[in-house]
Amino acid sequence: MQTGYFGEFGGAFIPEILHETFRRLTEAYEAARADPAFWNEYLRLMENYSGRPTPLTFAGNLSRQFGRRVYIKREDLNQTGAHKANNVMGQGLLMRRMGKTRAIAETGAGQHGMACATMAARMGFECVIYMGAEDVERQRSNVFWMERLGATVVPVTSGSRTLKDAVNEAMRDWVGSMDHTHYVLGTACGAHPFPEMVSWFQSIIGLEARKQILEAEGRLPTHVYACVGGGSNAMGIFQGFLDDPDVTLVGVEAGGKGLASGHHASRLASGSGAIGVAQGYKTFFLQNDDGQMLDTHSVAAGLDYVGVSPILAHLHASGRIRCEAATDREVLDALQRLMRQEGLIPALESSHAVAQAFKELPTLPPEAVVIINLSGRGDKDIFTIADALEDPGWRRYIRKKAADYSVNEA
Amino acid sequence: MTPTPLETHIRARLAAQKTASPILLMSHLVLGHPSLEENRRVIDAMAANGVDLMELQIPFSEPIADGPVIALANQAALDHGFRVEEGLRFIGETVRRHPEIPFLIMTYFNILLARGVERFIREAAELGARGLIIPDLPPQEADAAMAACREFGNGNLDWIQLLTPTSTDERLRFIGERAAGFCYCVARKGVTGKRTDFDAQVRQFIDRCRAAASTPLAVGFGVKWPEDVDALRGVADIAVVGTAAMEHHASGGAIAVGAFFGELSRGRRADSTA
């Protein structure tokens, strides 16, 4: 079997012009991985810059209500408020090791782009973020921060003007700039070595969580829940427990308006994903009979993606992980319950893991110990969440704000 | 390796130009953009104006190897409801309509996977396509597909290899050893903006390709004017014209595309008799 495969998934299906670029990156990644000093430097940086280790918070109120012990892994406390920081800082260190000075990245809703912009600012790199023109329009607050952090945000007007077109545009940039530029891919997808490399940086979540739960409970959890878009936060926490067959690992995809509605982004749990090759790798994709990728839907932009990490596809196919889907409605309910009960504000993405845990908790044995990976915080997404909750006060505020601007600029 | 019928055809066309540095023209179009009916008119106009080979692209929703203009055309064709089944039927009709021109199918690997790789290749051979260009299936992944081409094509369906300036000499040799029909050399602009530097770079790259592959070489690097074709004379065997033809089509339809190729091939004839 060739390297970069996980079962039948993964690989590197890239245009020939990128072959050498990927070969050099793979070489640099493997050298870094074989060097313990690199990982130690990474740990020190994450400790000092991103507040790691993030706590494993015991959710006392929920535990009482469900009669089972519930813990929450607090990736929301990272720099820029999500697990994305783990990946960008790791790739930033790799860039420095490779002697590169310019970082490029794709971004959908803007979370990864923003994380990448902070990394570039701290490390002194030039930073260019490719973002679909439609996303630039929809996600002004993240564009604002990226630009203020010194990054150049390039609106991509080709194709469907969204995430996949941003990926393609970043690839085009990389073809002509590989000597000094690194492409900071945002999730555990794409061509080898990205799925493996991003999962490696994210494994910091699982390593910490395993140690923390053993300290707190003196035993391993029975269940671990994580949301799955591209799959990097799930890969991160699952890696702490892959070799413990008694730990049930549950990946939660975006059920959107319900799996039967067709408006979802569930490639594994829905059973409607088919094995294909796109964007450089082989995995389950939501596609039609011709092999054309379908439009996906989720209330959470970060889960609204047509493919899924080839490593998760393999773990799913081999039966090591179980995949489920939570609907937009279930997710909004779970988000509000977690806020009210524990004072935590989860991102819409992370709320999928919370929703699935809430669905299953009443049916678990009383001695169950559950970890929910809270991959990101929601307060930074106030525009999106207030919209999703149809908050009337927020609407009044935005209308008034808009009116103020029109008066002042008139 | 003995030359395939496609390579023999290309060499005969080159020889027929009776000049020291002949060059063929290969055009590219995206099926279903703007429509198959319009594709038919454009193909007729190309055939009547000196195009030697044609590349027909089956649209894909994730065209990662294409530039922005062609990527947009892929999406537009899909938005208009393009289906692979009718695209293949159209390719069959087109081959019968222009038996003198070798047609190549360009698309992405997922289109083959979704239909069944063997089935797609068998159908392509039956329709009379002469080659497949699949830019996201690198040679180290393509053994089964290449074997299927040999099995179902009986020598008439070549798996076209792509060579790029970023490849090392060793990599070029690895690919060159697997070449059949011709090699497609992707000489992208972007590294330097200066035309003169670019020409020197292309020449150097093509020299490396010659050393690696014994087949004829097609070069695509944004041909826009007759001088661009002349610049490739003595360097490449086939000039690929893609984006420029689409731009002419957008502004003046099939007639403008015909006139554009007419100009490219007239320049070619004038020069070859000079």
C-alpha cells in the first residue's frame, strides 16, 4: 500500500504541477515528526500562547440532570476561540523550519482564515487568505479581523464563489509561489500529507483529555462525542482513545433540515455519501450519479462541507467510530441548554456534539462517563447565532445600527 | 515503445506541413458551455479553420487543475444541467461528424469513478475517442486506468501524460516512460511576467521534456496570437489553444472562434511557405 492511505481512503490526487511541492512538504513534515524537539517546541508554544492544556471541565448541572458524569473538553478557550489554533500554530512552526515566509490559506466562514492570520502576525509571515466572494459578503466580522491582523483577504469569484473555489485559488497561488510560500490547509482533508499532518497537530486535544479524565475519574470515558465537518477536532480528541476498544467514539455530522430532506452535510451517517475523488483525496463525498459534488446545508458553516477526513472515513468503515447526525433544530436547542445549564457558549459546530450527547445520555448505563469536545466558542459568532435563534432584540439593534450608519454617511 | 496510431497520425500531419519547424493546433472546449448545440457550431468552425486535434472537456464540479476561466465554464455547464450521459453521446456524434480529427476526452477522475473506471474507458474507446487526459490522476495512481486503455482501446485510445516545469528530471523520466500518443506539457505563466524570460523558460522546460519522452509534445501556455504559435515552432509539436478561444467565443460566438483559428493557421501557412 502507498503512503498516505488509510484503508482505501486518502492518497494524493493532485495535478502534476503540484507533485514536487507535495513531495517537499511531506519530506519536511516527516522530518519534523521524527524530531522530538519539534513537538516539544510546539507544546511550549501552545502552553504560552494558547493557554494549553485546555481544561476538562466537569459539567455538574448536566451530570445531575442526566444521572451520568459529563465532562467538556474546552477547546473553546484556545487563542481565537477554537481548536483551529492547534493546527495553524503547528503549521507555522513547520513553515519556520522550512524557511518559508509567506502563508496562504483558504477559509469558508473565516474561522480558519482568522486563526491563520493570528499565526502569521505572531510569526512575522506575510499572509494571504482566499475566501469565496459570497463568504466575504456574508462574514464581514471575520474579514474585518483578518484585515486588521494584517492579512490580505482575496475574494474568489470563480466557480460557485465559496469554500471549494477558495481552495482551488490557494492551490493556484501555491503552484507559482512554492519556494517561499506554505499553504496552511485548515482541516484533516486534502491530499497527503495534510490529513495526517493536521491530525498530528490536533492530537494534542486527545493526549490531554486522556490524561485529564484518568486524573479526574481514575478510568477512561465510556463515550466521546465530537462534531465532524472536515474532521480535525474529532481526529484530535479521538486519537487519545483509538487504542481503547471500550471507549465509544461518536462523530456527529450536520443533519441540517433532517437527513430525509436532502438538505444536510452528512457524508457518513446518512448513508448517502459515495466514495469518490475530489480536492486531492479519496473519501466519502455527497455527490450525484455523475460524480458531481452536491450542495450541502448546515446551520454551522464549519460543518457545511462536501467531503470528510479520509482517516475518519476509514475509522467509520472499519467500525472503530460511530457516526450520527444532529439537525439544525436539535443543535439550537442544545446550544441554549448548555448556555443555561453550564454557562458555556458553544459554537454552532460544536453544538452538534453536544446535541448528540444529549440525545444519547438518557439511554446510557448510569456508570457512563462522557466527554464532549467543545471545539469552539460561540460568542464570536454572534451575528450567525443571533440570526439562527431569530433573536428579536438583536434584529432591532442591527436595524438601528444600519440606520445610524446611513444617517452619518448621508 | 512503438508509436501508437495517434502518434503516427500526429507525425504524418507534421510532415505534411513540409517545413523545417512544423506545428499543429489543438483546441479545447468545455462540453455544455454554453450548450451542446453551440459546442457543435464551435467544433465545426474549428475543424474548418485548421485545428488538427481537439480536447473535449467533460465538466466537473471541482476542476482543480483548471484556470479561473475554464473553471467558471465547468460550473456554468453544470448549472445548465449538463449530464455525463449526453456528453458521451455528443462525443460519439462529433467523432462521426469529423472523422479526420482526433478527439481527446479531458475530465477529472471522479467522473470515471462514478461511472465505473473500466466502463468509462470502454465507452470512450467505443465512441472513437483517441486519448484521455485526466489531470488529477497522477501516473503512480493510474496503472489500472492505463491498463484498461490498452485493453479496450486496442492501441487506439492513449492515456495522455502531463509534464510540468516543477517536475524534477527524474520525475519527467518516470512519466515519459509511460507516455503514449503525445505528452501534454503544462507551461504555466505566473513565475515571471516578462515575456522574454518566459520564452527562455519554456524552451528550457521543453528541452527537458524531449529528453524524458520520445512522443510528440503539446504545449499549453496561453496562446493568444499567431506570434505565440510561431514562438512554439521548432520547440513544440502541438500548440494548445484553450482560454483564448473561449474569450473569442464569449465576444463573437462560433464565427469569432473560426476567424481566430483561421488567423492562427493562416499565420502558420504563410510562415511555412516563406
